[in-house]
Amino acid sequence: MIEGDWDYVVVGAGTAGCVLANRLSVNPSSRVLLLEAGGRNRNPWIRVPIGYFKTIGDPRYDWCLQTEREPHLNGRSLAWPRGRGLGGSSAINGLVQVRGQRQDFDEWGRVAPGWSFDEVLPYFRKMERQERGANEWHGADGPIGVSDCRARFPITDQFVASAVAAGLPMNPDCNGAGQEGVGYYQTSTWRGRRVSAAHGYLDPISGRRNLKILTGARVVGLEFAEGRTAAVRLWSRGTEQRVLCRGEVLLCAGAVGSPQLLLLSGVGPPGELAEFGIASNLDAPRVGKGLQDHLKFHNTYRVRNPTLNQQLNSVFGMFWMGLRYALTRSGPLTMGAAPVFAFLRSHPETERPDIQFHVLPWSSDNPAEGFHRFPGFSISICPIRPESRGEIRLSSPDPFAAPAIRANYLATERDRRTIVAGLHRAREICWFEPIKGQIEEELWPGTELAAQGDEALLEEIRNRVTTIFHPVGSVAMGAEGPLDERCRVRGIRNLRVIDASVMPTIVSGNTNAAVNMIAEKASGMIIEDATMNGRTTVPS
């Protein structure tokens, strides 16, 4: 048994877990245990913004999950990168800081009171150390550095100009007054280095005596007694151990890990649990249901003038990029998922943006296999408000077995129409100058395939799409969800889930900033509830 009289046991040191460990250990009388299955992520590539090309797919830093065969993607199984180690996915993601749209959170607030946009904005501001300074939308004193892109590329600048010519507004801040338009992403970086949740929230408090961080600790189940969570079971250093908690157990294992742990512990649909011989501790039919994710695919072009392709295919170019980064913390190695965004509507009648572009200064058939040797660029097309819902189910009662991920992509007619419309919008922009004058050839889909119509395009999209790594919603808050509006599991005392799985619906854009906000807001709720119950006091 891991000795200790813990007020809080935090399961998972991803984005949410790091936030909770920091905020809950501010009070020196609260004892906090943070459990992480992975390691401490000391690889230097973790701090280099574009280092995700090196870490994604590496089992030391990535759980390397796979979906089941997707029925609407012609039976394809997609790779699902999920961060492993301190910082979780914030240590290997594309660093893009996008919060979503006001309406996303107002929709949350209707099913989970307290989560409307006006109520969550203070927590977005609290998390942020904004390079541009504080204003009504942004904070400047938080743990997560947010900076402008330190790399600019002629080809993406030309795309911005063409998008404006096509009628999109220039938007200097997609996390400000409105999201719609075209502009330049900000990233979770500071002075050219990645700021993961571990770097922002854990590194500054490593000396707190009331916080214990245990890596290599794989939680395999929860034990319950008299309607409360009595213990956490885990494997560490080859042995099974138990952790007792006098206060709360906080699941922060992510949209895949948290529902899996609940199901393994007998919290879920009894019929599904019985298939694996797991006794039901709580009938919770929505655990694992409601899963959502974002898809992406690339519209690619061959162009006249050099792009990043030439540097990526040159030994001298790679050396120069590395030297520039080492000396000045600038250049292509500071780039996140993309330098340029566009948020736009798939159809004129659509009420608000439902398509996101990540505009890339390189092109490839498959980045894992290399980049084109000729100049090219890509538009990554991502529908951001899908209707389709999937689920996380157990594949085995073995806690070390990966769960069954059924994303159920493109299951609705609207989702299928939207993803094709996103391609049309990208191609339309490329008919405007100055980008039109740069294009020598559309590589995909190309004029021949495009001339075959939307059904032919959709069929090829089914064969090309991949996840953009945004799974959410599998243990959702709301009247019909497993959680109440304070992230508490209904029917079990002292157990909460705090991570991407709690989202009632997916946000319109990248998800990491929203997860950070959720954990900031939830930590305040936990401290407030503990104070009301007389368990602890907030330090002055």
C-alpha cells in the first residue's frame, strides 16, 4: 500500500491532472497524490514546438491507440495518438490555442449550469500568460504561455491574402470577440519553447511537500464501500498496490482512459459489464457513450516558388533550421500544427463557422514517409461541429488491454455534406490571387476527380481522413450524463471526472485550451465544496 492520508488522489497527469495537482496543493494542509502511468517526459524534443513529429507514435510518449474498423470510412482503423507521461497530450500535441465559440459554452450551460461562456471566460484568462498582454479576453499572469507564431512563410501569407479577397474577414484573434475569419494561430509556447501542462503547472511547484508525483503508476481500478470511493488500485514497479483516500478521487485519464477505468470498476451499463464478468457497482448507462472527435484531410497543391518542402528535404536546410532555433528560438522549428487558420461556414445559410483550416507551408502524401521534393502547400480541412457520436467500450476485463474505440465518424448525412463542402470552400479560396498565381497543379483532389461530383469526392475522403486528435464527451456532464455540473459522478460520493470526457458537446476547434479551462474551473469547485463541508480551508 502507498502510505499517506490523502485529501486528493488525482489519476492521470495529463493537462487536467497537472492543473488540479497545482491548484489543490496550494493549501499546505491538503495532501495531494498525482498518479501517472507514463514517465517524466525528459526528451528534449518535448520542448521543441515541432517535436511532435518525433514523439507522436513513440510508445514512450504516446499510448498509440487504434479505433475499431470504422463503418463509414470503408472499414478503416485510424491511429489515435494520446499523450503518455507528465503533461499528457499537451506534451505531444500541435500546440494550437483555440478555445471554441461562445455558443459552444452557452450550449454547455443549458445542460450543465455554470458552464456558459461568460462563466468560463475567467478561467480561460486565468490559465493564460498572453504574450500580447491582458485584455477583456486574455490573461497575462497564468501558467500557460501563449505566443504568436515565430515563423512566417510566404505561401501561407499569400493564402491569407487570398482568403480575404474571397470574402473572409481578417481576424487577428480567433479567441477574441469572434472566431470567424482568417489569421495567424497562437500556440502554447513561450520564447520559442513548448509549454505543456507539466511545464506550466508542475515544474514551478516541484518543491511542495504536500504534493507527491508518482510516475510509472498504472491505475487499474477503483474500490467502493458504502457509496463512496474507498481506494485506488494500481500497478507500480511490478506490484499491485492500493491507495486510500480520505477526500476525493479525481479521474483525469482522458476521454479514453477515464471511461475505461469506470467500466473496469463496475460503473457503467450493467449488460456490457456482465459480458466481461464485471460486477455492477453503479448502473450508469451513459459511461463511454457520446464520444465525439474531429476529422481532417488535406487539399494539396504544387506551387512555383520554394516552400518548407525544400528545407525539409535538404541536409543543409535541416541544419540551418536547427541552428536558427538553437541560437534564436525562431524559425520553422517553432511552428505548431500550422501557422495560419481559417474559420468559415460550409454553406451560406450556416449560422456560424463549422469548418476550420490549418494552412501548412509544406505538402506530402504522408508526412510519416517524407515530404514532396517539389514546392507545395496544404490546407488541412476539419469540420468542427460533427453530429456523429461514438463510444468507448471494454475489449477485455484486463486493465492493460486497450479499450474498444468506436468513433463512428461520418455517420450522419449532415456530417458527410459538411466535410465535402469544406473541400469546396478551400478550393474556392485558391482561385483568388495571390495564391492562384502561385499554383502549378492541384495534387489532391485534382480537377479530374473533382469533376466526378460530390459522391466521388466523399468516397475518396473516406479513404483519406484521419483524426485531428480531439476525442471528448465520453463521460459527459448534463442532465442525462453520468456527471453533474460539478463533474461529480452521480451515485458515488467523492468521485469526479475532470478531463476532455466531461464535455457535453465538442468545442468548435482544438480542444486542449478547453480542457485546461475545465480543470481550472473544476479545481475551484472542489476547493469550494471542501470548504463548505469543513474539510479544508482556502489559504489567505
